[in-house]
Amino acid sequence: MKHKFKTNINCGGCIEKVSPFMDKAGIEDWKVDTKDPQKVLTVESKALSKDEIMEIVKEAGFKIEEVRGGLFSRLLSK
């Protein structure tokens, strides 16, 4: 499942800092768009829930919140 989050991971140094935490959790497919104003973290994981991913990023010392879809996304999820 693909999860998207807003973060304050904003540079290569931040990515280096969070990488060991992601690797330790077994998350192989993840990326941060540092050019996006919301610093969107995208994680592909079948094993971890969004809450577990959020805890990992917080443990690494970063802020994180779930990206909520727009009205169209909410209508489709009902």
C-alpha cells in the first residue's frame, strides 16, 4: 500500500538522518520530494500501517502528518 505524508524532511542531510530508521524497519521503497513545499514523503509498504510509519519518522526526530486527499478522493473512499 502507498502512503503519503507531509514532513519537515527538507534536505539531503535530513534524508541521511531518517534513512537508518527506515532501513531498520525494512522499508525499502520510500522517497521525499524536498522540492515540494510540503516535503512529501511517499512510502510503499505492505507490512506497515500509516501509524507505524509515522512513529518511525517521529522517532528519527521529524514532524509528520498524513496527506489527506481532496474531495474526490474522499468520495471514492466511501
